[in-house]
Amino acid sequence: MQAQEIIKMISESKKTTPSMAFIAGELEGLEVEKAKFVGSSAFGVLIGDYKDIADILENNKERIHSYHIEVKARNSAIPLADLTQYDARIEPGAVIRDMVEIGKGAVIMMGAVINIGAVIGAGTMIDMNAVIGGRAIIGSNCHIGAGAVIAGVIEPPSATPVIIGDKVLIGANAVVLEGVKIGSGAIVGAGSIVTKDVPENAVVVGAPARVVKIADENVAQKSKIVEELRNL
């Protein structure tokens, strides 16, 4: 996606405060036009925007004896993605915004965050607590290490997104800054800060990251992904 598309979508979207209210009382025939109600005549859950739920509670305060409200977000512009659309393994606690592409057999681990417009290639693993910024493009069969940050570029809109080739290994807690292109087969050492383009098959380490060697067969074997982890 182009940055201007995302900006327009966010600016024009109806901002919502998604909420849930657990309610108890005399609920038979409860009018809930602007929210969804799941429950019985004595107990249930209201699901919808906070304002609509608050109106329902106020308009039915004589029938609702007790309630508890949980607010999931505030003035949110973009919903979370429908995870059932992906042919991938997505573990609990991952946060994936709408308009994200995830390829077949990808693995998204606990705590990973993937922002709008990002593209994750087939067979790529996004490890625990990694952050994939908006519009970042990651190739197939990569491993993005735990705590790594792939910068997003929704603002400023003129910025170029991060583009990562196939079979790239990004070490834990590494940072790849906006506009950087990482060639296929490259390896980024743990904790490195990548500020400029990385050639194919290069091994880079440090802050700022620098090329220390070109990966040979021995290095490639050590960084090889495990296909069994990607089976569904």
C-alpha cells in the first residue's frame, strides 16, 4: 500500500472505541440496536462501541442490576485483522492490524506487532515481540528475531519502506531503519542497527551495522530455517 492510501483511510475512517459490557439483570427483550448482545434473560455480554453501550446501559438502568465494562481501544481508526483469512500459524498475543498480507506457512509468535500495509512472505517467522512497521515488505523464508524492529514509514508519506529479501536472518533486538533494503540471504547480527542497504548474502553487525563477510555454505547451514516449524 502507498502511504497516502493509508493516511486517507485513517483520516476518513469512523473512529471507534470497541468495548464489551458484562451485564446482569432482567434482560428479556433488551433493545440493543447499535450493539451485539450474547446471553440469556439474566446475564449477557454487550459488544460494540463504548458510546452505544453506555446509551444502552443508561436507557435500561432500571433493568440492569450490575455491569462491568472493558474498553479494548480508544478512538481506533483501523481494526485488527481477521486472523481466519491467513493460512499461517499465528500464536496468542500477536497484534496484527487490518490490511496486512501474510503468506502461506508464515509463523507469527507471541507479542509480535505487525502494522497496516506490511507484507510478510511465505514461510517467514516473526519471532516474539518483534515489531514490523507500516508498509514494511519482508520476503519469504526469513526469520525476524525476537525484539527486532523493522521501521515503518506511514509518516512522513514520502519515506521509502523497508524491503527485506528472501531467506534473510535478522538477529534478536536488531533495528532496521526506514528506507533500508536488505538483499536475499543476508544476515543481520543481534542488536545491530542497520542504517544503509545490505548486499545479498552479506553478514552485517554493529551499530551502525557494517559488512564483516559474505555468507558461505557453513554460515548458510547455521542460519537455515526449520521447515517443521512452518507446517500447519
